[in-house]
Amino acid sequence: MDDAVQVRDAAREAVEDIEPDRLRDVLVDRLSDAPMTPAVLALVSARAPETGVETDTDGLAERAAGVQLIYEGLRLTRSLSHDEPWDRLDDLDVAGDIDADIDVLAADVLVSRGFYLLARTDAADRAVEVVRAFGRNQTLRRAEGADVDSLDRTLEADVFALAVVAGMTAVGATPSAALLDYAAELGRDCDVDGRLQPADVAFSEATAERLASLSAGGGDDRVPSSATDS
């Protein structure tokens, strides 16, 4: 099965029990339209090191989906914080107000369900750091003179590093600092005009080879303690 199809199915399955129906429809629609780039990176990363550990396909897909859900939730939160929908509504626009409220709830559900999927994995602590770093950076971007583009793009950098951790730890490998730096660079470069490139565009055979090379011992073996260190 194609990587993007596999992780999209896993992500949609993770929210299929959400109620009410309208909220679930919003979640499924977002996951159906979103590039599965971070989730695919988790799969690619799991195949990079030669550890001899047999891969649990379903478990790996769940990890990848967890990364994707966290990213989608934070990406939606970022969008809402930059362009608050309530500012564009008048007092009579009840339907629009409800839609905005559902989007906020959807963002929360996506992040929390992503945490649920990663909770018992070696990527759990890093997932927490990604969310904390996101909150700090969104606060910093409000300051006068802040480099808003750089602060915003940190989300993609941190999520891509999270994807590598989620994928490699699934096969018993520990990604080096150099590898996490490379993943962060991929995340920054992958964001084009506010939208991620799809995985088949963002990742080439050279990307997989670079991940494999770094996982084999290239670079510093120290693992950063937080998302912001990457």
C-alpha cells in the first residue's frame, strides 16, 4: 500500500469514533485533504536504520498517524490565531460563529488524539515538547519586530523531527542530533507558501539515503532534550 494512503487511513481511523457527527466530519475532511508528509516521514525513517527489528506495520502506522494528527491540530490552531474567524463575523452570523467554534474544538481533538496514539511510545516526551515550543513561538511572534515567518516555520521543523523520532524508535533506533537537525531542515524547506509539499514531492530517494547514512552513525550521537534544540 502507498505510504500516504496507509497513514491517511490510520489517521482517519483514529478519529472515526468522535462525536457528534458534524465534528467528526470536519476532522475527516481535514485529514482527507491534508498532505500526509509528516506521517510519511515517520514511515521512511523507520526503514532507514538497519536494526534487525521486525516492524509492526499497524503500530508504525498508528505512530505516524499520531504525528500527523498533532501537526494538523497545531496547524489549525496557528491559522485560527493568525486570522481569528470571530473578527470577521457580525452579531447575526450564528452559523459562522458555530463553524469557528467547531474549528477550535477540532484543533483540540486532533492534538489530543495524536497524543493518545503516541502516549506509550518513545516519542511521547518529544510530542509534548513540540506543543510547548509551539505555544512559546506563537506568543513570541506577537512581539513587535518578531520574525514571524521563522517562528511559524518552527512548527514544521519540530514536527518533522518528531516524525523521525516516532519512526526510528519504533525499530529500536535512537536518532542522532545530526539526523534530527536534518529532519528539521526538511520541515522548514517543505513549507511552501504556507502549505506542506506532498510526500512524493518533498522526499526523494536521496532523502531516504541521507536518513540511512545519518542513522548509521554520521554526525553527533547526542539526542536533543527538547524540540527547540533541534
